[in-house]
Amino acid sequence: MTDTAQVTGRRPPDVPAEAAACPVCDSTREAGRFQARDPHYGNAGRWWLRRCADCGSWGLDPIPSDAELLRMYPAESYYAFRLAPERPL
């Protein structure tokens, strides 16, 4: 990833007041974050990547919704992301 800036200490003003829970271990403690752009698919904007203090995994914070992911990676031009079809209960 290019054009990144390491951020330490207090939360940046454009980051939600409460951290998203880590999708791996459910912790809300963070060990660092940086802002990154998408150099691969040309999506405009920047996203915060957050490192979990408990398990060390990295993830987007906030986590994009399914609708946001579909806009960023449309099925006709991106092959790896597919939403599972809804199944009746």
C-alpha cells in the first residue's frame, strides 16, 4: 500500500469514537492504525487500517457494509468478492 501515515496516540478526528470489534478475536483494543488508499482497484478515498492489540490482525475500521463492498468491487469487474445468496430459513 502506498501513501500511508502511521498514527499513534489519540484517535484521529475522522475515526468513529468506538473502535469496531476485531473480526478475529472480538477485541476493541487497538495497537496502531494507519490510513491507506486503494492502489489496486482505483477506489477513491482513504480507509483506516487498525491493528488488534490482542491477536495482531489488521482490519478496516469502520468495516464496510455489504452495500459499500458491492460499490467498491462490482461483480462484473472483480472476481474474488461475492455475497452469499440469501437462503430461506
